[in-house]
Amino acid sequence: MSTTKLAWRKSSYSGSDGDSCVEVAADTRRVHVRDSKVTRSPELGFRQAQWDAFLTTRR
């Protein structure tokens, strides 16, 4: 869990009707991901290289 204040933003891929809402935020070391409906839930943290690989991987 991050100890600093992060600037969270909702993913553009999240559903517009309130389902599947994911938020992301970045600091100098990690990209953080959380469920926007449960903001006090655990966060996932990824190193930049991991996040880049995730974003460029195709199904």
C-alpha cells in the first residue's frame, strides 16, 4: 500500500455504467491499480517495465 498521496484516475476502459471500474495512479517507483468502487481495498503495484508489458500485450 502506498504511503504517499496518489493522484488516482479512472481507466478509460472502465464501464460507463459503474461496473468494472479500475483506477490507476503512478509515483516515481510504481504504477498502482485499485478498484474504484472500493477505494480502501488493497492496491496492486507494478514496476514501470511490468506495466508497459501489460499495456502492450495482446489477447
